[in-house]
Amino acid sequence: QAVMIFDSWGGVLADAAFSEFSLRYTTDVVSKLKREKDGARVPVIVFTKGGGPWLEAVAGCGADVVGLDWTTHLGEARRRTDDRVALQGNLDPMVLFAPPQAIEREVRAVIDSYGPLQRPDGRLGGHVFNLGHGISQHTPPEHVQVLVDTVHSHSAALHRA
């Protein structure tokens, strides 16, 4: 189980407005969540569509994972957050309307942009593959299967010890 907090409109706010009307409330909600159930930690994921400009601040809100939309480069986000949080995302959902070979290429590019889980200093990062926002109801189910199969095969190949 996990808790995910979505802010699909935060990215349209001006800088000061984002801090006051989105991040402040997100941080407050995260701080009041029950973080353990039956002896197990309940991870908290925070997602702000268009939130790339405030990535470091969002990563400091107390969540375990920060979701990213497709406008933020995953490797750059990892560098900016220094693996203080895991990252989730960030394939453009419209890629799922492309031919299967293009879907495979784009999925691999997202996984590759995050890089290896283990850093040169021995610390581990964390990446949860996901779309950078919602999926269209018109998405061909067989294209979603291509995505899932590619995530499984490419992640296994990249992270094989």
C-alpha cells in the first residue's frame, strides 16, 4: 500500500503562488499522514504536473517518492534531488499511440535516463517507472502491454548484477 497525492494544476501557478497554494498544503497533508500500518511503512508519493521548476522543494516536503511528468529529464531530476527521494515517471502518455517499436525505444530511453540504481559512491537510488500523467481511455491495450514488457525486460537487463 502507498499514498499518492496528486496536484494536476500546480505547474500552472506562478512561483510564489505555487509555494503558498500548492506546496504548503501538500507538505501539511504529508506531515499528517499515518506512515505505518501493521508494522510496515506506508510510502508517500507526491506528484505535481509541471512541477519541475520546484523539484528540490517538492522533494523536501516529506514524501518518499516524487512523481515527474514528461517535461522533466529523469537523470537531471535524480541529480537535483541527489537520491534523497525515489523518482516516479515519466513517459509521455502520448507515446502509447506510437508504433510498438517507438514505444519500446521511448521506454528504454526513460529507464536509461535514470541510470543504474547503484551510484559510484555505493548509495542506491530508486525509480518507479510510470507515465508522466494519466493514460487516455483511447490507448490501445496492446500498446500498454508493449510498455510493460519493455519495462520488465530492459530494467532487468540494466540492473542485472
